[in-house]
Amino acid sequence: MACAHNALAVLGQPLAAGGASGAASPAALKSAAIVPAASSSTSAFNNYTVRKTVQANGTTVSEYANSSGVVFAVAWQGRSMPDLSALLGSYFSGFKAQADATRNTRNIGTPVNISTDSVVVHSGGRMRNFSGNAYVPALIPSGVTISDVLP
């Protein structure tokens, strides 16, 4: 089932509803990455749901939601970096502080790997080829192994 969504969900927030109305949750609309979507599809698994959205700029963002509909992970791949402050939501400030703290210990253009008690973020790439993922360990559904879920 393909449909266009203008809002992406945020880590720790409910997955934007894509039901008959196609309306997104207020939390997702308020802080989501507002990039027009070219297409979107949803797949359900035992303990989680994945919504893949291809944005108009060609970047694919996958949102992984637990059975309560709360996003526990996101992944991206494409020509442009998504707005991480929008995707990570309240987890962004901790990620940014850790990334800034390690800036002087790594070369420009090397992948960023940040792991805290609250969020894990892997991001890297070169111009026109960016990829990464982020997840909240405390929100991963029981019986789900994050390495089996994320690319």
C-alpha cells in the first residue's frame, strides 16, 4: 500500500498515523522532518512495524515502531542526509553533545558512531550517498534483536 506522507515520526514518539485520513499525530507533525514524500509503504512483523518513506529528494527513511506504535529506531539511506534533529527529537541534544565532543578525535568525513544509555546513532557517507541508523535501546520490543532489524 503506497501513500504519500509529509511527516516522519520521531524516535520515542508515536508513528504518524497513515490510516484512512492519512493524518499524522500532533507530536510527529510538530517536530517531524517535513520533506515531501514521493511514496511510503508499511510492513508488519511479529513485534514491530516498519514504514519506509522515499522522500522527494530520493532519500529513504525507515521508521521502526513497537506494538504500541512508538518509534524505537530509524534508518536512512540516500542522496541527502535527513534532518537528524527532527528524526531524533528529544534525543538529538545528547547525540550532538557526544558528536561535538569526539569531533577533534576523528577525521572529517569519517562515520559518526555515538552510543549512550539513551540512544545509539551510526551515521556516515559521502556526497550523494548517506546512510545511518539510530535507536533507543530501552524501546526495543522484547524478542527483537536490533542487529536483525536495522540494515
